[in-house]
Amino acid sequence: MLIKIVCIGKTKKKWLQDGEAEYIKHLKKYATVEWVVIEPETRGTVADIVKKETEKVQKYAQTLSDFELCVLDIYGDQYSSESFSDKIKTFEKKGKIAFFIGGSHGFALGFTDSITYKISLSPMTFVHEMVRVVLLEQLFRALDIMHGGQYHK
């Protein structure tokens, strides 16, 4: 399975980079993970920044017609670990999943409407860089459940 994680900007904090690396190492057992880093906007109003970043992500999303597309959204569907594993299993047929993580101000209105699957990791708000580690951990947990591993107890 190929998993693409499309996000705005690089992870800056070393401890979060270490967390990402740890879960990517675990995920290699089940999937290939590719990062797609969209250059963040640094000029303009918050509205301008969000609009420009969203446009870049939308343009990239158009190249992923053979992928299942999922956006992380606080208003998306919430899953238990087991039900998230079941959801990932339904994506296995295509073998390619892309997850979109917004920048610090999220995505412009309308973007999430264009993505079939909206997933909320929590109703809480997280620093967008931390969400990357949480997503990777949950993906590893889901795939490990699917394959009968011992990580999820």
C-alpha cells in the first residue's frame, strides 16, 4: 500500500521529526509512506495565505485520481482504532491513499467538500506538525490491526 501525506511546510521541531521517523520505520512493514510538502505562504493576510496554500494543495490533489483521498478535518468522521482499521481496509483495493493536512490556518472553505473522506483525529485542535505524528501512529495501529499484529492491545 502506498500512503501519501500531503502537508504544508516541513516539520521543524526535532522531537516531532523523531516521532515521524519512528512511525515511518514501523509502517515500512505494511506500506510505503511518501511525504509531499507544499511550500507554505509567508506573505499576505491570513485569508490570502490560506487561499494560496489551498490552491497549491488542490492543484496537487488533481494529480491523484487513482488514490483514495482523505482530508484531516476537525468536523470529519471520528473512528475508534478498530473502525479506522476497517476504513483503511476498504482503501486497500486501490492500494493508494493520500491524506491532506492543512497548515496552521487550515484549508480554505470548499476544499474539504471536494474530498470524499473527511477524518477527524479528535475534536481538539492540535499543532498541525503534531497531527503528522498522530496520523502516522494511527495508520500504523490500523495496519497492524488489519494484519493481526500485537501493537494494539
